Amino acid sequence: MVERFNGRISDILKTHRFRSGEDLETTLHRYVFLYNHHLPQTTLKSRSLFQAMKDWYASNPECFVRNPDGIINNHPGHDS
């Protein structure tokens, strides 16, 4: 899955022109959100990564510090 994700990011970088570093950053954040929340993964029985995590939380909440339903977007920085 990691290689496929990296390949898709590489394709985006090869096929798009970015006006600025901010434009690149915004595009990458949008793609990561789309990938994590909406793109079904064959290895996860056609669920998105986020849906698989929510399902895992439902059956194993003791493995989590926070409820994944509270996660809206991937933001860089410290988890608190």
C-alpha cells in the first residue's frame, strides 16, 4: 500500500504544475485526505483506511488513545 501511495504522489508531482510551495502543500494535503478517507483499498476489503481504522476501534477500543471519529483531517504536528 505504501508503494502504491508513493507512486500516486509521484504521478501527481509529474503531471501538475504548482504555482507555489503553498499550492503544492495544499494539493498534497487534499490528496492525503482523499486517500485516507475516500479511496477504497482492496487489501482492506474495499474500505478506506479511515473506515478500517474506525472498524478496528469499534472492536478494539483499548488499543486507541483517542476515538478516530474525532479526527477530521491529517494535520502535521503534535498529537494532543
